Amino acid sequence: MFDISVIIRAHNPRPDYLRRVLNALRMQTLSQDRWELLIVDNASESPLAATYDLSWHQSAKHITEEELGASAALRRGAREASADLLVFVDDDNVLDPDYLAEANRIKREWPILGVWGSGSTMGEFEQEPPEHLQKLIPYLAIRKTDNPRWGNLIPAVEAATPWGAGLCVRANVAKAYCESYEQSTIHISGRRGHRDMLMSGEDVEICYVACKLGVGMGVFPELKLLHLIPKERVKEDYLIKIVEGARTADFLLAYKWRGALPPPFSIRRILSILKNVMIQRGVDRKKYFAELRALFKARRIISESQNY
């Protein structure tokens, strides 16, 4: 029985990035006989098994998942895993050498938590983002905390909510999440590889499932990783789409878990929108329009689910 199942979610990964991800796993201080490695090839154009040799690990295998989406890859990995702790790694996440050892320690010392993750996620930029976009960079899942933070309430406190990079999930929480996903008429699918399909939120929904089970979520500064960020992801249009996807997920999660509908378009609301459109400038205006599009999209998805 393994202590940890490491699950890499990969869709058309950059070869140099994925090799760094795998090299970081080879350097883990936790003995290899205590963890297994699963690479979920999420509908990549070229099969990853033909390119990436996993013979360096005694318990590793490639898995193919044709349904595109971060949640689909996550659920497939959860079904294939055999350990009672799952650590999800994206194809651009370079873990510190003691990441798995620290995740395993937290599993033992924090039984009240069902989900936890990195409180120290640093970005390595292929191209430094321009100054006027700095306020959008946190949407790339970069954070730095000095102390552990945890919670067990819905809605989640952002500072205590772990993100998908390096996400640690107890197996019973992962199983409950898979069951909840299949039973729902509103699916938070996560990013699906295309620039027009950048909705996130599957990581937050796992946290909500944990809370429903009576356990909590947390972030720990001891869990350190490097997020490799290509130059395409610091372009203004990409970051605006990230904002739209994240806000769409926020509205849908609020409805699914708290019954809170996105705000209606009353006369007062419309006047407020017109005022903001006149006041906002530059990237702030584009961000505001992205949030409005997210509201429209969420209301449409909710309406369709009610008629399902």
C-alpha cells in the first residue's frame, strides 16, 4: 500500500516543462517505494506514453483520458489511484524535493483536513508580465503565505483555499467529489485546453466536498512549488479570459453550494454597469467586461440546468 498517489494531469504539455516536472519528482526525498506515479494524458495530440519514459520509477504508468478537461483528468486519476492520499500535479508544476514528504506529514498531523495544498507557489516567467497587468497575475495561481491557514466553511476563505497546483486530497474526499460531479447537472469542468474554455473552479469544489464531509481545507508554506509560466500566459487577452473563467466558476459554485443566484439585471444594476463602464479605463475596463460576461454565462448555464 502506497502512502501517496502522484497524479500528473497533462494536455499537450511543453516537453521542456514536463521533463522538469518529472525530474523534480525523481528528486523527491520520500522513498519511491512509498508512492506511485500516474500520468493522465488528457487528450493530447501526440500520445505521451511514446515520449516520456517512466522506467526510472518502479510503480509508474501512463493513463489515457479522452474527455478533455482538468476535472476529467482529476477524476480519472482518482479512480486509478491506490493510495489514501492523492497529490495532483499539473504539467507545469515543479515540486520542491520535500513536497511529498511534507504532504505525507500533514496527512498524519492534520486529520481534520481533507484537502490541502501549497502556500508557497512561485512563478517562473518565460517573459516578465508588463507592469499594467501585474494586478491580474494572482489569477495564475501564485501565492506566498508565511503560516498554515485552514478553514471548514462554505464559502471558503480564499487565504485558506488550496489551488489545483500540488493539490493534496484524501482518497475518500476524491471519491465523494467524483460522485458529486456525476450526480450534478452543473459541471465545473476546469480548464479544457482551449483559449476560449478557461473556466477553473474544480479545486474549490473539492474543498466544498471536503467541508460537506466534515473535514476542512488548508494551505501550508512548507509545501513549495514552482509554476512554470510561458510567455503566452502573460498576454492581456489570455489573462482576461482567465478572469472570465474564474468568475464564471465563482457564480456557479455559489449557486450549486449555497443556492445563491447571480445578481439580476434590475434598473439599478444596469445604471451601476453604465457608471462603471464610463469610469473604468484600460485593463480595469476589460476586467469589468469579463466579469459581466461571466455573469451572463453563469445565468445561462444555471437556466439550462433548471430545464434539464
